Amino acid sequence: MQKMWAGRTSGETDRIADDFNSSIRFDSRMFRQDITGSMAHAAMLGAKGIITQSEAGQLIDGLQGILEDLESGKLRFDLSCEDIHMFVEQELTARIGEVGKKLHTARSRNDQVALDIRMYLRGETDEISGQLRALVGTLCDRAEQHKATILPGYTHLQRAQPITFGHHLMAYAMMLLRDLDRLGDCRRRMNLSPIGCCALAGTTYNTDRRMEAERLGFDGICRNSLDGVSDRDFAVELMGALSILMMHLSRFSEELILWSSWEFHFIELSDAYTTGSSIMPQKKNPDMAELIRGKTGRVYGDLLSLLTTLKGLPLAYNKDMQEDKECVFDAVDTVKMCLSVLTPMIDTMQVCADRMLQAAQNGFINATDLADYLVRRGLPFRSAYKVSGQIVAHCIAQGTVLEKLPLETYRGFSPLFDEAVYEAIDLQACVSRRISEGGTSVQSVEEQIAYVREQI
Ligand code: ARG
């Protein structure tokens, strides 16, 4: 096939080589960015007198028509084109004739593709941030409903101290808030325009890069043309932020999976977000949560893939860089899908507060509070810790729990015990005494919710 870039070469490229070289199958999704970028470029060329205003007008109208026809489905991508940039230019020239060939003045595909992908990822970053805000909002709502619902908090997956379910959910809200912040940082560095860097060295035409940048919603321009066409940091950074986000979603999913097991039975996921087994009639599987956990590996892989692609590249553009797209597109698509199932799954899950309480009641998770009681009566913490440990061992040997141990037995361990010990180890009291900032008391959870709501 004769190429738009035929000139230096005249022999035709091999068909298989064409397929290998082409990126239109995956970069066609950037058609809006490509066309709006070209419209801004045409307008700048006209404004600066590099082409006439009438020519600029024809280019812009032609591009507008292509955009509309692609949106409506009237126009289909020609997969024999090398990429979306070639396709749009070819279609434009077919529609408006010779003047179409002026669009590529003072520009290269190198700065064009860098522009398109920045604009595309900027939109995706905003969309993901919006989804993330919705998830954090849902977590706040559920935490509000369960700010006094007691469950065991774990360390080493061993029952540790009583906490509230609201407190537990707000821990995830805090992580996601940092993810949101990271996406914001990333967007700020991403939002600089590379258009006008041209192939690598800038251009001899009297262009106005800032005019184009402003028109396309950028905060500024890339200040070195080699860097502008070579930089893919923003995509790496985005995937880094998305990997951390997925790590959080995966940990949360793991807990949802554990909690939905019969052994825990702390929650029941809505039928809408579970599946049955094809053979075992009793099963209700948390597939969606498992898939989120599973897809985390895939997003990490996307990040590693681009980092590895870039590590040995000399400046400036190298065709290797075409490999930036599939991984970053996969990462954003995956994250968006995960968020779109996770939020309603959290919104609709049933919380089995009685099961949580039961689990909290029989695991000596108030033993720290027993020690603190003795400390308040004057015993040094280390000694109090030891006495409490002995009492726990006694209970285990006798098959009983702290709440049921008679006062005489307590007094056998230490004369400091009196009736008030039962109030001190009451789970509700254990929780409401944890008033330190960021602690699990109802008041602290309310403060956390208010803070997070304000942030989103
Ligand atoms: N399809 C190419 C890419 O995605 C566009 C840039 C091509 N530039 C070039 N000089 N071959 O990276």
C-alpha cells in the first residue's frame, strides 16, 4: 500500500509488516482528542498567518464533520490506516481536497500522539476521580450507619481489640482519599501541552504554542521539545497511582471475601454481586470481589510493562513508545470497571451486626481493657499485663470468658479488683473509651466521617 509518508521510499511495505506496525486498532479510541487537537492546531495556524483564515476555517469545518460522523457511527475507522492520526488526515483530505494537506504544517505525529494521549488520560483521570469520590461517599454513609456496630479488630488475623465497623470502613476511606490526592497530583503534571514540540526540535514557523495549550485546557506547555515528545512519565505515574489504588481495593476485597464466608458471616453481599456454583447448590460466591483482587495483578503488570518499555530508550521518539497505549488503556479500563461494581456492592451489602458482636464476645479482645483497669488502680502496665494474661489463661482452662468470671476469682488474682471490673470490660465501654484522636469511639468515627466528606 502507498503510504502518506511515501517519498524517501517508494517500494510498498509488506502486508504483515503493515499490520505489525499499525496501532489504529487500539489508538482509534483517542479520535476525539486527535480531532479537537487538530482543530486547535488549524486555528493557531490561521491566527498566526501560517495558513489563511479561510483555509483554517475549511480545516476546522472538515474536522468537525468527521467528528460528528464518527460519533454518530456514520463513519467507520479504516483499519488499513497506520494509526488514528493518519486516518483523520486521510479522511479530511478526501473530504475537503488539497487544503487538507496543510493541516500537518508545523506539527509531527510525535507531538500529536503525545498531545492525544495526555488529553485522553486527563479525561480518564477525571472520570476515575469522580468514581472514587462516589465510593468514598458510600463508605462514609455505611460507616455512619455502623459507627456503633461492634466487631473484633484483628492483628495477625487474630482477634485483637473491639472496634466499630464504621471505624474499619473509614480506614479504607482514608486510603482512598490519598489515592484521590495522588490522582490530582498526577493530573497536574500531566496537564502540560506537548503540541508544537513537533518531531523533536521545535519548528521554524512562527507558531503560538500557548494559544493551542490554552484552547485545549492545558495549564501550560512542555518547556523542552525533546522532553515533550519523549516523556511518558505521566502515564507511568498514573499507572503507579492506579496500582496503589488497586492494592487498596484488593485488600478491601479480600476482607469482603473473608467476611462473606460461613466462618465469619459478618456480611452478606447482595445477590446482584455474587454468583452461584454450577454444581454446589448451597454456594454464593463473592466473584466480583475476587475479580477485583485478581485484576490488581493485571494493573501492576501494566505499570511494569511501560516502565520496562521506556527504560532503555534514547531521546527522542522511538516506535517502542507506541507500546504505551495498550497497557495504560487496560489499566484505566480495569480500574473503572472495578470501581463501578465495588461501589454498589458496598452500598447494598448486608451487615450482620449480631455475628460481629458474637465474634467480639468470645475472644478475650477486652483483655487490654482489663489490664488498663488495673493500671487505673495503680498497678504498673507491665504487671497489669501479666495479671490479665494469667486471668485469660485461667478462663481458657476453665472454658469461660472474662465477663462470666466471678469477682472472688478476680480478687484471687489481685485485690485491686471490685465490681467495677465488669463495666470496664464491657465491649461497648471498651469502644467508647477509645476517644484518642483517630480512635474507634463513636465520636472519633463521626469526626473522621465529617473530615472525609469535606474533602470529597
Ligand atoms: N502510532 C504512533 C504511536 O502511537 C504515532 C507516532 C508515530 N510517529 C512516528 N514518527 N512514527 O506512537
